[in-house]
Amino acid sequence: MPEPAVPPTPPVPLTSLLAREDLALRQIAGPRDAGVTIHWAHTSEMADPYPYLLGGELLLTAGVHIPQAAGPDESLRGHDGSLGDHDASLTDSDEGLGDSDEGLGDYFDAYVSRIVEAGGAALGFGVAPVHDTVPRALVEACEAHGLPLLEVPPQTTFSGVARAVWQLMAQARLAELRRVTEAQQSLAAAAARPDPVPAVLRQLAQRVGGRAVLYGPDGARIAEAGREQPEEAMAPLAELAAVVTHRSTTTATDTAAGVHLAAYALGAGQGFALGVAAPQRDPADHTIASVAAVLLTLLTGEHQSGTGAARSSALVRLLLGATPDEVAPLVGAGRAVVVHARPEAQSADAMAASALGAALGSPLVDLADGTVRVLVAADREVDAHPGWTLGVSAPAAPADWPAADAQAARALARARATRTPLIRHGARPALTDLFPPQEAAAHARALLAPLNPVLIETLRTWLSLHGSWDRTAVALSVHRNTVRQRVARCATLLNTDLDDADVRMELWFALRQV
């Protein structure tokens, strides 16, 4: 049977066409498999329709081509003159068939076999005006060759059947587009989560009703999600993944153990591959998987082509003594803000950090001690991201990035303590700007000299949170009693009353200078 040259529209299940009450179609022969689909409707009265079929058609005929020998005795009419059902017609064949039916049996056998060879999906026989009933020999031929046979009643025109097929196709196409659009939106939202790769795989597996696997360059399963599939299918899926990562092709498909398999190469030469195992595969599934493959390519590879070498060069120059001002042009950075971020639920990993950088529009990402740091161009707006807590510095030139890094760290600590998705460092003028920076810094160092760095950071956080023990403990990830002990130690070493507002103000000014 040839492969049907199907149109770019979803096929129509035969059961949906039979369910149309306005058509009153009735299946009287052939398999009643829910998987039988119609790609289009075609009318032909040719004795051999094979040359005119592309495959997948519901072929409609009124039996004009049938030799004259097919009379009423060779029809589906029962011995009592009424139209019986399909099963009854077969058991009453001795009473309903005439001697001339033997020759017609050969004719219908050849006719149906040619339709099947051409890839026809089903045959519709119109009752009246040529034939009062469907010839019994045609029923038997369709049953023998496994071709669904539909009886089209007199009140239903062939054009009406064709119009119903196109209407069902349009409805199916709209549903398919809606499904793809919803899947794209859910996949994009998953890619912005703190755990982007597992989230994308979960969404993909849910949308295709199967299992999605991310394979590494060595063929190992890095991450996977969805319904478990038999090993007879998963082993060939791994082989497909190896095919797309080691050859020029970017996609490959196969079927194993009744499961449809597909593999997609991620990026160019990265060595990662996406594998999908699902019970069915249609154009919408392919489109959804392709969207997931693009997102996973971004999550597992470079965000911007050519930036890897530039960043490597910038790193070498820094190690050899260059200043930030000198290497910033290599990575396309000028004035920038520093963003510190931590995920709300689980700890951040490299892929989550990479995904956040992509969402913020920057490839300059660092992950250390569970905190993600991103250098973002000052002209890009930094917004809150679901699942993340962010602290953002004031815009700064490359020479001032270390200070901006400290600002972002303090903003993040404050955001976590107050359970705020994003806090920006205030950049408005302050009273300290009225004093010469050198004199202010010298006074701050002298005032805070008795305190070690841990006490200085504790005091800074405690004052920024208005003396809240609980919030300070959250921001510093310590017990509230530890905060109390440290603040009491600060008061002792500074020999001052930290409940005094003037003292707090002076200390805050000093802390902003160190």
C-alpha cells in the first residue's frame, strides 16, 4: 500500500464522520477501528479508481460503474424484503444471492482490492438513484479486504459528505493550533523556572503523553520526566540520540515495542540530544518537541555565538593584571548592574543559573555558594522572575563593579528577609555625599575598627532591617539568638547604645563607607 500524500491538515477520524447525525452514515462492513482516519473525500464512478487516488480518501460512489448484472437480488435486502443489518445479511446470503452474483463477486473483489492498493481509507456507497441498496458482493469484498464500507442514505449528498469532512478538518486544525500554542507558552514558562531543564522535560512529556529524556555528550541520561516506557523502546531511543549527535542529521524517528520514538540534536556540536518516546506521533507532537529542543539548546549551550572565546580572553587578561575597564569591551559590557539571585525552593545549579542569565539577557553569569550573580547591561530592565529572589545594584562603570556587587548582595539579603521578589539598591543622593569621600571613609574605618568583618556584616544587616532579629537571622542564615549575641557584642566593642536613633544613624553612615 503506498504512503498517502496527505494534506497539511489533521486527518479526520472515521468515527467522527459517522457521529454526524445530519449525514446519517452507517458502516456496514470493514474494521471498526477508532484509528481509521480520512484525509479527504473524493467522488469517482470509474471501474478502476486506482490512477486517480492519492491515498487516505473516503471514496464516494453511486455504483454507476457496476455491471448491469447487479440486480435487487444481489443487494443487502433480506428474504423478507427489508434492509437488514450487516451481520444478518451475511448469514442470510443463501436466500439473498442469485446465480449472477458469482460473477459480480469477482468484479467487486478486483474493485475493492484496487482501492486498498491505492491507499484508500474507506468507501462510501450512495443508495439511490442507481441502486436501492448496497450490493451484497461489495459488502463481502470490503469485509475480505479490510476496507470500511459506509452506506450513504438517499437524503445525504456526496457534496454534503465532502463538506462535513472539510469542516471536521478545520475544527481539528484549530484544535491542533490551540494545542501547539498552549504547549509553547507552557514550555516557555517552564524554561524561566529555577529548575528549567527538568521543568521543560516535564511539560514536554505531559504534552505528548510519553517520556522525555535529555542525553549528554557521552550518551548518559542527564534528566528525564514523564511516563515510564518499556526498555525495549528506551534502548532504541538512546541509539537514536547517538545518531543525531554523531551524524549530520538533526532529527531521527523510529518505532519500537509499539512506541513512537524521536530524537533531536541540541545546538551545533554541543553533543546534547533530546529523546521523546510516546504512544502516538502527529505533526503537533513534532512541533511541540521541536520547540522544547530549541529551549533546551539555549539552556545547555552558549546564549550568544562567539561569546565563549571573548570571555576566555577577558579572563586571561584579568589574571595577567588587566583592570575591569580594560577587559569590559571584550565581553560587550559597559555600565552595568549586578544582580544577585537565589531560587525560592531548591538550590541553584549551573543550568538554572544559565537559564536565569538568558532570561535577563546576559551571558555573564556566575554561580557560587548557591547564589547566582549576573552582570546585566544598565540599559536593560531587570524584572522579578517567578521562583527567584533578586537583589539589584545601582548602575556602575566597570571600575565600580566590586562596589555594585556588594550593593546587590545587600539588596538580596534584604529581599530574602522581607520575602520580596526583587529589591533594588537605592541610588538617590545621600547626606554622606556632602562629605569628602576620603575623610568619610577614614572616619568610618576608625569608628568600626573594633569590629571584625562578621560583626560588621551582622550590624549592617540588622540596621538595614530596622533591628528585626528574625529578619536578620533569615538574611544571614543564622539563628536569631546568634544575631542577638553578635549585636550585643557590637554594642560592647563600640561602647555605645544601639537603641539610640542618633547612634544608629551615625553607624549606618559609617557602614555605607566600608
